[in-house]
Amino acid sequence: MIASAAKQVFEFIKFFILSFLHCLVMEYYRIVNFELDCLEIEVEKEEEVFPLFKLPLLAVENVFSMMTPFELIDLSLTSSKARRTVRSFSRLKPVRFWITLGISDEPTIEIEAQEETWTYTWTPYKMITFRSLFGNCQLSKTPMDDCIKWFEMMIKGVLACRVNKLSVSKLPPSITDWLRSEQKSIEEISIYGGVQKDLKYFLDHIKVTEEFLLDFPPENFHLEIPQSLTNLLIFHSKFINYDQLLRLKAPFIVLRQSILTSEEINRFLKSWMSSESHVELDTFEINIRDWRTRFDIIELPGKVEADPKSKKEMKKKFPGIEMESEFNVTRTDGKTATVCIGQGLFDYYRLCMMTHWLEEDD
């Protein structure tokens, strides 16, 4: 009995030891196999990593040239080396992107290139945040502050861009002060609201060099329009009187809701014909306040029916206008203006004018 019990104990101990050794061996193989698998994954990952910064400089520039602004910014966030490289490349290509800064309760930064637009937006409303290939809307407790920080850090700091256009529904002096600390001029500004004194403060400190669009009608509004413009569009131009019209220097002028009389528009055309004003004028459009007196506008000396080529060009410059009367007048230096009375949207009458040299058109 004792011998039999001892034998059973011995067999149990033997079984236990062998089982334990088996477990140790299996665990060893499991660990080895796991490490081999990890090594294979790491090798595969190393094979998948594109050695961007090991390429020749010209090749790196070609890769960067194909990347979107979102991709360039995301790449710059991966490491300090990536940030320095992207910034250096951007400084070599400073006019690649066109930047529009939108000032509102939900400020935006639009980046335009090759007919595509990428947009960053900051909003206090959680339900409309998103990220896509062309848009990034971020939740923010201080949208305007975060927008400016992102511009300074990424748009200016990484892409080496300036603000080319300002689109505002309000223009507080703090924005003007910030922008003037960044640059002394801006190409375009579109104004859809605000306070007259704030707009005047902006124009006193920042030069607008190309396009000025004004689309809000405050009461008792008056503003001296910058002289450095190429395009001027005022959709509520009741404050523009005849004397101020003569002071406008932009080659391209559109005035809507004007209160100028037909007699004053006629005087304007005669002043152009005599080379007294608007010598650089290319295109002019203005609404006619009283349609019943529209033909008084075109009582001009020496007018002749417009040639077919000029008529065709007028339709291109002023699409959507049903032209009622088209004629040519000549300036004292020989330059020609094709003028027409026409009806556009909402059936209101307007005067359209295009200047050109007939010798160059033939």
C-alpha cells in the first residue's frame, strides 16, 4: 500500500514537472514568434516609409509642388525638420497661394491655388465642426484669436504667405492694428457691414491696391474712395455725388443704387470725351435712376452706331444685359468708347461703357 501510494505521488510529480517544462517551451516559442512577427512588421513599415528628406533637393521641391496647403501644413507638424524644410520651400515660392481672411463671428482663412480653394474655419458651434479634403472647421471658444494665431503660425510661418484679400462683415480697429503690423497694403477688400469710422480708420492705415467692394448702406454714410484701385464695385452708392464721381480713378467702376441724374451721367460722358476725367477708364457701369430720361444721357456730339466687333465685345463684358442702344464716341486723343443703354436683372436700366482703341481691334 505504501509503495503503491509512493509510486502514484512520484508519477504525479513527474507529470507536473513535464507539464511545467512543456508550458515553458511553448511560451518560449510564442515569445520568439511574436518578436519575429514584430520584426517583420517593422521591416514592412520601413519599406513603406517614403524617404522624402533623403531625396535630392530638386526632387523634394517637386514633391512639395504637388502637395495641397493642407498636406504641407500637416507635414510641417510632424517634426521640426519637416517644418524647416516646408518653410524654406515656401519662401522660394512666395506667390503660390492667394490668401483671403474672412472676418466675422466665424472667421475663415481661404487658400486659393489653381482654381481650387482650401478653407480653415473657427466656430463656437459644436454641431458644425468637420474635416475634409478642402475644409477644416474647428470648434473654438475664441474664434478670431485662434484664427489669427493659426495665420501667424501656419499661413505666414509655414506657407510664407500674406493676406491678399480681406472679406469683412465688421472691421474693428483691433483687426486693422494687427494687419498693419503684418503688412502695409492689401490687394483686395470686400466690405459687407461695419461702422463708417472703423472703415475710415482701416483706409487711413492700410493701402488697398487693386479691388474695393462695398456692399452695405449705413445712414449718413460718406467715404473718400482710395485712388490706387484697379477695380471699384459699390453696390450702395447713394453717397457718391457727381464731384466724387469725377475723382474716382479706378479703370473698372461699377455703381449700383446711384442717385446721379441722367444729366449728371451725360456730363460725365462728355468729361471723358474731352479728356477732363477718367483718362485710364476701361469699363464703367451705373444704374439709371429715372428710366424715362435714359435717352437724355446719350445726347452726345459725334456719336455713331457701334461697329459689330464692338457690339460683340460689349456682350462679353456685360453678360445678361439686354442692350437697347449701342454707339461709339471718340475722345480728343482718338480713343473710342462703346456705350449702351440696357436692362439687366430686376428690369432696371443701366448705362454700360467700354473703352478701346479701334486701331488695335482691327
